[in-house]
Amino acid sequence: MREWFAAGSAKQRVEQFSLEAAGLYLDYSKNRITPQTMALLMQLADEAGVPKRRDAMFAGDHINATEDRAVLHIALRAGAGATFKVDGKPVMPAIHAVLDRMRVFSERVRSGDWTGFTGKRITDVINIGIGGSDLGPRMVCRALSHLASNGPRMHFVSNVDGTELAECLDRLDPEQTLVIVCSKTFTTLETMANACSARQWFLDKGVALAVSTNVEAVRAFGIDPAHMFEFWDWIGGRFSLWSSVGLSIALAVGFDAFEDLLIGGRAMDEHFRSAPLAQNMPVVLGMLGIWYRNFFGMPTSCMAPYSTSLELFPAFLQQLEMESNGKSVQLDGRHVRAHTAPVVWGSAGTNGQHAYFQLIHQGSQIVPVDFVAPLRPPRLLPGHHAKLLANCFAQAEALMLGRTAEALRATGLADEIRIAHMVFEGNRPSNTLLMEDITPHTLGALIALYEHRTFVQGVVWNINSFDQWGVELGKILAKPIEGELTDAAKAAAGRHDASTGSLIARARAVLGSA
Ligand code: F6P
């Protein structure tokens, strides 16, 4: 890459390897690619059926084959004229009916018109959920917190570790707190345990709502279905923040901002649906990921948002990519013959620079990095943002250029051992994604970009990106172990491998259970 950027055609390289869509600018010139690489990667995308599968998704086909479901989170953010159907039935009227309810409800809560059980204004909202019922809305509320000054304070509780809920409840007044129990299935252990404990806390004083696809379970839990915001099984949990799962977002920043988020997502959908493959941002990003994962064997990739507001984006992306594409079996049941999703990791810059960037610059494994940065900060403190951006750009430049032994010697350094330690080999790939500001619109586009990128890669690997069987087994095994931890008879009857058995015995000895 150093040589390519030293050539007279370097400016042309940047023009050739950059794209704009939906308010996002992508510079992907700092990759190990030539025009021929990109042409071949696009050919691979085409031959793997990316356009065909994309069209099947937009047509409402049951592309989630193992669960026999359509995949239509795109319908949630479609415009008024959209005509999405599932099994021949139009879905837009139901989507708009729920959106209308969300608008009315969020505006009433925010204005103080809708009060708690005892007539007091709602000052705090707790979203109880996990996975897709937590990471998406939590990330968006964090990213848009600069717009949240007139809304209730948001709290997110996900872990079944009671510490999280207890610490949250300690700070709040049940009479002024709205609890949202957010779960697609309404059976998830963590969420139901937290919801039961929260119910004890606000008994006779507080109020709870449900967000779910499972009306029967909501009723059985004791929430009146009239207090439920619906969504549907053709929306995957990790793609659900655009549905009523986003109620917490609408409460925090207002429904107009939530609607702008949908519009930003829609702008990326339209780009993904219509742009030629070579100018299609999700396709280009997806195929670059394939290039490094499958052709270079790079096992991880780093998301580095240079923005505290986007600090939860890496965690959101982990579920999106690793739950979607952490698979080993193709659609037809055969084993995948290539590596699938890399390990996704990262955190906000510049913090990462002082923790793990050493490895990214000089470690023995190459880690492709996606830098994401807003050009203007959500909160202005003089001088800070230029420093932040400068560091973002400098990291990408350092990764690409590196530092040669010759350059070090030219500074007068003569100690060859020292020089060896101070060389940066460079040629390390990164993408830089810029947006002018973090607005609901650009954030919506950013999220939809990574959703579609994940989808593109799943198509190339010929896997189902929309199921998650890999999380089932642990859940099943936890049930009997929970009983054995608290019940001597069950513990005596438990059958486990020697290691698990001894861990249970050790825990029982400390817990002093019956
Ligand atoms: O971790 C598995 C999973 O099913 C995720 O896919 C999902 O987002 C999460 O659990 C929560 O599920 P639910 O919304 O049904 O509580």
C-alpha cells in the first residue's frame, strides 16, 4: 500500500475507492486491493447470489429457512407507499398502527400527560431486555443522548446478575418509573427473572408495559395486552430496534427523532437495493471483510468508533455479526468449507489507542479496522474534536504507511536492535467511515449499513444469517443446574461431567443450600 500511495495516481486511488451514501462517506482506499481485486470480489458477490438473495429478502420470501420465516426488518423503516407482504398479506398497515401508538404514547409520557399509577409524572424508564431487546435500543439511546434533554432518564437492565437490577432500582422511585419488559419471545430467562423482581419492587405503585410478539405470555405474566406494543416473528431480535423494541428510543429522544432514525435506515436500504454492486456500500464493505477473512485468514476485525456517543456500537455489532454469521453449516446442511464470521471487537477511540492498538500496529496477527467518526461533535468543548479526529486519521495513516528501518536510520538512530523494535511494517488495512454529525438519520444509515454488510457476507458463505441455534444448548443445560445449586435432592441426582459436577459442588458448599 505504501508504494501505491507514493505513486502519482494516489489521488485517483482515493477517488476510485471511496463512496457516499445516505449521509455516510466511506474511504476504503487503505486496503490491500487493486481495481482487479475489487472487480473479482464483485464477481464473487454476484456469483454467490447477493443480488438474488437481497431481492428475495425484499420480496418477503422465507429466507430464514431453518425457522421458516421472512426477514423483513426493512419493512419497519419503509415509507408510506411501501407494499411489503408476508405470506401474501400486506404488513404495512400493522407496522403503521404500532408506530402511531408509539408516537401517541411517547409524546404523552414526555409531555407529562401520561402518568404513573399514582398520577405522578414519569421521570425514569427502565428497559428490561437482553440481546437484541437491549443492545440496539441501549446503543441508540447512548448515541443520541445529546438529543434527550426533554425526555425521561433511560436505564437498561439486561443481566440476570441481580446486581444490575438492584443497583438500578436503588436509585429510582417506583411511582415515577415506567418499566418496559422487552422480549420477542417473552420467555427469556434473564428478562423474565428481572421483570419478576421489578414487579415486586413497584407493587401497587408502579406501572409496566410489554414489548413482544407473544401476547399469551404477556397476559400470563400479568400485563394487560392493552399495555403491550406488538412486533412480529419476521423480525429477528438483533434487527428489532426499528420495531416497538425502539419504544425506549422514542421515549428518550422523541418520536420525531425515532422516525428520522427509520428514515436514515430506509435511505441505506434504498441504496443497498438499487446501487450497482461495485458502488454499493454494504456490498463493498462486506466483500472487503470476505477478502481478509477468507483470502488472508485474518481471524478478527476491530470496530473503532472515534466518538464516545458511539461507544456501544462495537457491542451492538458483536451480536449483529457474530450471532448472525457465527455458523459452520451451509443452507443445504453441508459443512461450510471456508471460515465464517471473524471475532468482532473494539471500543471507542481514543481509549483503544492506550490499550490494544499496540497489537493492531505491531502484533503478529493483522486486524482490519473500521474507523467511524462524526466530523462535528455532538457536544462542543473547544479544541477536543480536532484532537479526536486527528488521532483517528493518524491511526489509519500509521497502519497503512508504517515506519521503515530506513526512515528510522535517517533520523540518526544507529542501534539496530532498537530500530527493529521501532519498525512498523505498515500495509495494515482499514476503512474510514465519516458522517457530518451523529443525527438520528446518519445513525440509522450506519446501523442499516452494517446489517446489510452482515447479510452480504452470510450470502457469500451460504449460511442462514437469521437463526441462532448456537445459543440454545447452554440455556437448556442451565435449567437443571440451577435446580441442583439450590436443592440437595436434585444435586444428588444430577449427572454431569467431572468438571461441571465439581464446580456445582464447590458452589453448593459456599451457598450452603438445603
Ligand atoms: O441470545 C439469543 C437471543 O434469542 C437473541 O437472538 C435475542 O436477541 C435475545 O436472545 C433475546 O431474546 P428475546 O427478545 O426473545 O428475549
